[in-house]
Amino acid sequence: MGIHKLSWIILAVAGFGPIGHGWAYEGGPAGGAFSNPCGKVRFSEFAPLQYSQDKNNTEVTPESAFSFIASKETFPDSIRVTIGEDPVPIAVTPHYAGYHVTGNLPGNVKGTFVRINIAAQGPYQCERGDGWLLKVAGTEAVESARAE
């Protein structure tokens, strides 16, 4: 094999190499529903808003209500919410955008940060997860709020 032919082979491999790797992650040039069947299982409209030291530096009280929306592709019976390792009771109701999920923080969570963890299944039994961080007021903040 001559140098000239070898150069052309190297150029061809180098030129088409990234496309093949891109398809491995993007699902091919057509994309579509089959490229990522779990991609349509989404969670949105988290309430209360996620804690952020810069944007939302607020506390919620123990036993506060929380809610979020799960997309239509989510299997409603598969939705699970936990805080740490503990399951949290939830109610799932139909919503125009999918399913409205509501629950309450446990009463024993006080004076700490908690992450509300979400897990659910969608088509092809793929599992998706998400969640958000809340700052829960301590006992003294709850007592002063009740006194007012």
C-alpha cells in the first residue's frame, strides 16, 4: 500500500470518525422517539421553589406541602418520592400536562436541608429520577411563626 493511498484512508477515518461517535450518543441522524425513550419522562413546576443561597434563600416549615408535574409519558403508578431513604406519601392526579403530584414533608424533618427525590418509570420500563433541595426551618422558627 502506497503512502498516497494510506493518506486517503487516514483522512477518511478521521473525517467520519466523529460522526459515528456522535450517533452513539444522539441516537443516529434520524433521532426521534426511539433514540431516547426515557427522554420524554420529565418532571417540572417544582413547588416550593428550590432553595438557592442567591435566588431563593427561604425556609419552609416542617410538614409543608410540595408538588410537581410529571409528564404524560410517566406511568403514574410508578412515581415514588423519598427524602433520604424514607418514602413520602403522595397523591397523583391527572393534569393537562401529565400528572400533578402532591405530598407533605415529614414532621420530624426540622432545621436542616432536605432533597425531595423523585423516581418514576416510563415507556420501555426505563427509570428516570429528579428532585430538588429545600431548607426546612428549625423548631424555634416554627414556634415563632405560630405565635404570630
